[in-house]
Amino acid sequence: MALAISAAGPARAQAPAKTAARATAPALLVLGDSLSAEYGIARGAGWVTLLQDRLRQERFDYSVVNASISGETTIGGKTRLPELLSRHRPAIVVIELGANDALRGLPLQSTEANLRNLVTTAQQAGASVLLIGMRIPPNYGQDYTEKFVSLYPRLAGEYKVRLVPFFLDQVIARQDWFQPDRIHPTAAAQPALLETVWPQLKPLLKRSAAK
């Protein structure tokens, strides 16, 4: 179970999944790694797809764009974000990145700089930002793990963005909710991931007119 808190995917990428955009609906962009890219589960079973369903149920008129890729790092997200912002012009950007940086032992200074760039680039484009935090196993060393975990609340406070402190908070205690690699949640865990994100995302949403 120790590895389960590490949250990220193998280096191989998979094509981003996205919902069909509607011209009248503002976009909600999810920029993440394998935890948001439906790694190891059926297409359409991930928390991002469940989010689109929840938005409809609660009459929030958004088109969800899932730009998550397995193995993605903060530098990869930083490289891709400008084009995604230009193409989709999202009202909200959800950033779920950083765990792969830690798993690869990349310098924390680089991860922090990239996360700063992601947040500020989205804000400068007029989007509200939700930052999703992660944790890594203690075998990476106390100093590294503590500094990594502290990155997310510090940046959220500095840039005044909403924060999910730990994406796997409602999943980590359930070993049966992890795939055999003990890293990636199963399809059964996806609703719990959405429930972890929803309380911080909902205040950023604007409700559509009653139908």
C-alpha cells in the first residue's frame, strides 16, 4: 500500500480523452496524469467522465475537456497548456500534476517553478484554477516528501486558488480499490475521486439557467 500514495503513471502516453465540446458551454479543462487519464480502466469510467455527468445533474453547463496523459510531468503540462488554453478557452483549469516528477526524483525547485507557471498561465488566460495535491511514499526521504507535499498548499495560498490537499484521500485506505500495480485506482474508486474533488470545484462553477 505504500506505493499507492504515489499516484502517477508509467512513461508511456495514451491519447487524451475529451467530451464533445458544445459551442454554448464554457470549457472546464482537466490537465493531469494517469490518475485522470483512465489508466487501466475502461474508457468513460474515470472520474473526469463522472464529473461531466455530475455537472449535468446539478445544472452546471460546462463542457469537460480531459487533456490528461499517462506519465505526464509538470514540464509536459507546462509545454502543452498554452495551446490548450488557446484552443478551448476554458473558464476553469484543474491541475493534477506533480506526482510523476517526484517518482522520477526530479528537483523540487523545477516542479515548483513549473506548477507556478501552470497556475499563472491559466490565470492570465482568465481561467479559475483548482490545484490537486498529491503525496509520495516515505522511502523518498523525509525532507523530500515533506517539501513535496507542502508545495501544493503553499502555492494555493500564494495564488489564491482552491486546493484539493490529497487526491487519494478517500481511496488510500481501500487496498481493493487499487489495480495490481498498487498505484492506480480501479473503476470502483472513481466516484470517490470525484467526491474528493467536487467540494473544492463546485464553488468555482456558475449554474446555468433552469431548463
